[in-house]
Amino acid sequence: MLLEPVIIDSLGVLETSEEIAWRAAAVRRRHYRRRGSELSLADCVALASASSGDRLATADPPLARAARAEAIEVVALPASDARRP
């Protein structure tokens, strides 16, 4: 795969602990709204897994809003319509 060296050198794999699961539940409670902020459970785990100084790259507006509200720096990626969150 052409991107494999970039991905392997840039990304790590984190185990999900019970603590992260509880933090994800708290994130979901604070930010999930059926209309207007549709965060998935995976989004909440990503936010709960972030440490101080981490950045989150996303093109998803609800995830970007929740990340900013949680004081997580967002790298805004362009969506298919070229807009950024």
C-alpha cells in the first residue's frame, strides 16, 4: 500500500480502557443531540482518548464542534463538498 509508511510512522493504536469508556459516556452525555450534534460512539471514544496536546483531524462538523468544546485542537479536513468544519 502506497500510504502504509506514512500511516505506520504517524499513527498509533490505543487500547480502550474502562476509564476511556466512562469518559466517552460523559462526552456523549454532554454533546450528543439527536438533531444538530449526531456524535457516534466512536466519535465519543476518539474524544475521550485525546490527551493534552493531541489534535483531532476530521471533516465531520458535529465532531469538530464537540472537540473544540472539549478544548481539543481540530485539524479541519475538507469534506466532499470542499467545506471544512
